[in-house]
Amino acid sequence: MSVPGEHLTEAWQMTARRGQAALEFLTTYAWAFLVIMITLGALYYFGIFDFSKYIPEKCLFPSQFSCIDFSLQQDSISLKLANNAGESLSVTSVEITNDASPPVSCTAPSVPLSWASGTALDINFTSCSGGGLLPRERFDARARILYYAPATASHPTHQISGKISGRVLSP
């Protein structure tokens, strides 16, 4: 003989079993998700996802001046540029800056600089501070050079700009 309300108890037990199965299913996936998140966090912490170290270093200037080499130190920036302008030049100003706050501040080389055609010129900025010049960190900067050709009678001043991008060397 059946007891009144027995079919409700069986229905309740079926629902409870399905609810328990669903909860166990979700709990299992929650633990798996937690393990994945901890693993990704550890990989990020150890620098696996730091893609800036895979970006190449570059020094870009217009065709009149080819960038032969450059060096980024915590307190100095050095450029080696070749004069491809086809005539001797006199450099009247050399500046370097970046978009950091505060921007990089360096002591520029003394000017004027004489630069013979087809030769390389070393430009060394010293006593640099600010601007994000931190060891083993990526650094982007812009260099601006003002020059004129002494062979030209009126000495009109020309300006070129270049970009430097690389990793600052450790001290």
C-alpha cells in the first residue's frame, strides 16, 4: 500500500540527486579553473608574458644619417651616426627626450660639432636622469639634431629627428 504523499518524497529525492550532481559538477570545474588561474598568475609573475623582451632594439634616423650603433645605460645614452648627406656638416644642437613624466634629462655634448662627409660621429649624452631609464627595462626616446652645411653661403639650419628604442643595460 502506498502512503499518501510518497510520490512527492520520491520526486524530491530525484531533484535533490540532480541538484547534488550539478553542484559536484560545478565544484569540480571551479577547482580546475582555480588551478589554471594560479598557474597563469605564476607564469605572469616570473615574466613569461613579458613580450617587450622579444621586441627588437632599433635606432631609426632619416637617410642623411644612418644609425650605426647605440647604447642605453642607466645614466648615459650613446649614439653613433654616419653622415650620408654628401657634404661636411656643422652640428649646432643635439637633444634627446621621451614621453615619460618627467622626461629624460641629459647633458648634451658640447656644440658645434664638425662632421665630415662619410664619417661616423659619436654623440654621448651623460648625466641622464628621469624618463624611465631603469635597468633591464624598455626605453623609447626621440633625438633631435640641428645642423647646417658650412659650404652653403647663407648657412640655413636643418633639423632631423630620430627614434631610439631598446632595453637599458644593467650597471
